[in-house]
Amino acid sequence: MTFVDRLLSLQFTWRDAIDVLVVAFIIYNILALMRGTRAMQISIGLALLGSSFFVARAFDLPALEAISREILFYLPFAVIVLFQHEIRRALAQVGGNPFVAIFTRRSKGLPVAALLDAIEILASKRIGALIAIERTQSLRMYAEGAKPLDALVTTELLVSIFTPGGPLHDGAVIIQGSRILAAGAFLPLTSTPDPKLAHGTRHRAALGMSEESDALILVVSEENGEIAVANEGVLDEHVSRDALENRIRERLSIGRSAR
């Protein structure tokens, strides 16, 4: 019996179709979660290490096979350690709201123009700022220890919050939809070593927050007025206003009509 004959002899039911779709959906979301992060590079490296066992067995290389067998034994533990941020973010995304978190990628009502104007003013005056924009995962736990505001996002309010001398300028602003949920919030610092050894607390907090959640975090450096964006464990620096606007609209699925 040929491969085609065996394939045609299979009885493919609607249950099998659902099974395949569910598995494909899970794999797609895992790959989407790792896309553009260090996790993708680590996954490729782990896959190469794991495949070395089968290569050694195929070419009869006993020493390499013995070493590869030990690697395969410890590989699941290595995955848990190396992907702890991604696993925690995925569990928080599903646990927070299993249906909305999976199918919703939208943050409605954010006044992008007001936010961009505030960022531009703060950058021109070299006033440090840290803004976390909520996406699918709730940031309420980080807002609980901060000063609750529940105010509309406006350029004037954002600038006044971060102006030095005020009681809230050192913390982070948390935005939920079109409103400022809280100000003066403390965000978790990243545990990833800084390759440049030049980032301050704001940048480390932005990167740490992006590792813990799917939020979009904006940073304005008080040293040089440069704008940076952190998302999914990646920090992009020296971002222009146009690039920042495109990033916000892309990540929050906001159309150009939203002002």
C-alpha cells in the first residue's frame, strides 16, 4: 500500500478537524508570543541541541549520542528556566480573561495625538517620563499601590504629572483605554543584564514591565530627551514621533481616524 492509499484510507471526522485546529491555534499563539524576542533565538538553539541526539544515532556516534541523551533529559528544565518570563506572561494572559485575552488585541479610545504631543513636549524639555499603556493584560495590580487618578488622557495632564517638583513625577503613569488609571506607580525592574551598562531606572523598569506583561511602555530620557519603547521584552531606543505613532497604532490596533 502506497502512502497515498494509506492517506485516503484514513477516516477524517469533524472531531479530527477540531483537534487539528486547536493544536494549530496553540502553536500559532506560542510562536506569536515569542516572535521578535530572545525566546525565538533560544528556541532555535534548544532545537539544534535536541536534534543532535537523532543525528548522533543516525550516524552511529556513541560519544555524541551519550552527551545528547543527557541534554535531552535536562532540556524540559532548561525550557522552564529560560522561558520563565514568556510562560508567566502567557499564563497571566490566559488566566486574566481566557476569551478576551485570546481574541482581543484592541485598546479603544486612546487619544493618540494628545499622548504624542505630551511625549514630544517632555522630550524637548528633557523631562523624564514613564508611561505604561494597558493592552490585553490588566495592569490594575501595579496601579493599586499608586495614586489613583481615573482622568482623561490629555497633553496638559501628562506634562504636569512628570514636571519635576510634583509628587508623582518619579513614578510611572498607567493608561487604560482613554483614561489615566494611576500615576506614581512603581514597575518591576528587569533582571536581564544591561549590555550597554547605560540604562537608568526608567529604562530598566520599562523593560521589566514588558517582560511581565504585554503592555506598551513609553520612556523619555531626562538625560538626552530620547524616546524609547518597550514591548515583549525588547527595548527600542531613539524612536521618532512618526515611528512612535506607528508603533502605538500597530500594537493597540488603533486606526488613523482615532485622534
